[in-house]
Amino acid sequence: IHSSHRQCHANTRRASSASPNLQQWPAHGKVKGYDAPFRRNIVPHKADAVIVSLDFNAQELRSIADDSKDPNMLACYVGDDKKDMHSITGAAIWKAREPAEAASEMKEFEGDFYKAFKSMESTNPVKYGEMRSLGKKVNFSTEYGAQAPKLAQTLMISESDAQLYIDAREESFPVAKAWKEKVVVQQAHEQGFVRSRLGAKRHLAEALDSGQGYIASKAERQAVNFRIQGSCAEQTKLAEARMWQQDLFTGKFDAICIGPIHDEVVSSVALKDLFKFLKLKHECMCANYAGMEVPVVSSIAVGPNFYDQVELGESSNIEDIVKALEAQKVGYEKRENKFMADFCDKLLNLAKEEM
């Protein structure tokens, strides 16, 4: 696969690609019970090499939290007792959708529905998993400005239920909601454009002043989206630039850059260079961007291709990688996936030699 990389083709300045468009290759199947293994077509550049994918952890949500200073969002990414943002939204939807059940559960937790909801992680894991998954879908959909009709279509629910979920989410993060309105009103309407965190502009005056409601409302959503996605695009490109400056792909290692795919930067590296390469690449991903107070975090995955990937966590320290590999190997053995269990074992032996 030799896709054409396009750095600024999208309006948000996110990277895209063509022939084929790698951004459209799903990581998971869209139909229950069916895999979508398109990403197995992305393979290492040589024998005895692996695909390495480093993924920004909640890149857009961290950007919103840092920009808006919403205390409920910041609590998910800063401090010693971090909350789970998808659980916050899931809890709010649970409270709105099933108020009687939520009220009953909250009695034990003095009205704290988040704690009541989190308690279900052990007492009712199926219900907890369902509601947290719903919270995650609502978080990411509304982050891009999706309204009730679009969310209803995505989740295959009624528009009234979709609006209920959106309202519950916005009530959980009211400061972030006000920040988005400020971006639209103060920047887009007053100035005619909106900026990314490092100053790139998207001009929207013509659409906002068109006198056509649909076009103007679409431009308002684009204003917020550009602030978030344009900034995340800059963050990703700066990480890639640091990788080239560190000589990751031009001589220091036997490695090639495949490119950015959404929030991930994908590459292929020879096994002999894997762990030294991982440490440097991870540092390039996690460097501060635009003075953000919210830390930049990147997860690490390694695999024989871009579909079959072993999740190694968010630390590039060799000791932490060994622990992650040992845990993943056990998991694959329980699922009777001998191919991936053997792959973990191979990496484990290399990692222990590195130690």
C-alpha cells in the first residue's frame, strides 16, 4: 500500500491521504459479529520488523478541557484522583433516562450520581459498560458539533432521546459549552474567522453573513470544530516534525514512517531497533503543545500489522512494557489466540534482553 499523504487537504488542516484513503479504514467492524480487517493490509517494510502505532490519548477532549478550563473536564486529565469523562457523561445520561433507578442508587452515595454510577462497575458491569459506551459515543459525536438528528441517526434512536443525551452531556460540562459559544460569538461572528491555538485561520464571514440559516449554523459548528481539530492537526504535525529532527526515519534506525491516521502516527521499525525507537518516538508524541496545562499523553501499540496490535499502555519504559506484554500474553492465551500470544512472547524475549 503506497497511499499519497496530503498534509493540508482537509479544511481543518488534518492530514488525509488518497489512493487509498487510509483514514477511512475502520479499526473495528460496523456490524456486530463481523470484523473489518482492512488494516491488515498495512504491514512492516521488511521481515523481522513490526508496525508501531502511537495514539494521542483523548487528543480533542484534552484540547477542549485545556481551552475551556471546564473544571469537570479538567478533573479527568489533571490531578491525582482523575475521573473518567465517558463515565461522567454515561452517568448523566443514566440519570436523565432512568431517573427513578438513579435516585434509588444515589441514596447510598449522598446524591453523588457519578459515584453511584461508578459503583455499578462491580455490582452491575453489563449496565455500567452499556452506559459508559453510550457516554463515549455522545462525547465524541457532540465534540464535532453533531445535533440531535445526526446523533439519532448514528445511535439509531429517536431524536427526542438524542436531545436528552446531548442535554445531559452539556449539563455535565457547562463551562465547556459556554466556551464553545464564546468561540462562535466572539471570534467567528465578530472577527469573521477563527484561529487554531498557534494562529492558523479559517475564514467564515461569508457563510456566517449569508442570510441562510442552514449555511450560517453549519459555519458556527465549523468554527468550533476548526479550533479543536485545527489545533490537534498542528499538534500531530509538530510531533511528526520532532521525529524527523530526531532522525527516526533517516538513518538512526531501520524504520519508515507510514504516516498519521486520525490521532495515530504509524510507522514500521526493525525488531532490533524497536525499544530504543519506541522511547524516542513516544517522547516526540508527548512533548508539550502550545503551552497546554493538560498533559499530552500517548498510548503505544505494536503488532505484526496495523490491525493485530498489542496495547502496551502509556509508558515507554522497558520495565512497564515488559509488564504490559506479560499481561497481554495471558489475555491472548485465555482467548486461545496462539498467533498473538506467540507474538507477545517474541517481544517479551527481546524486551528482557534489552533490560
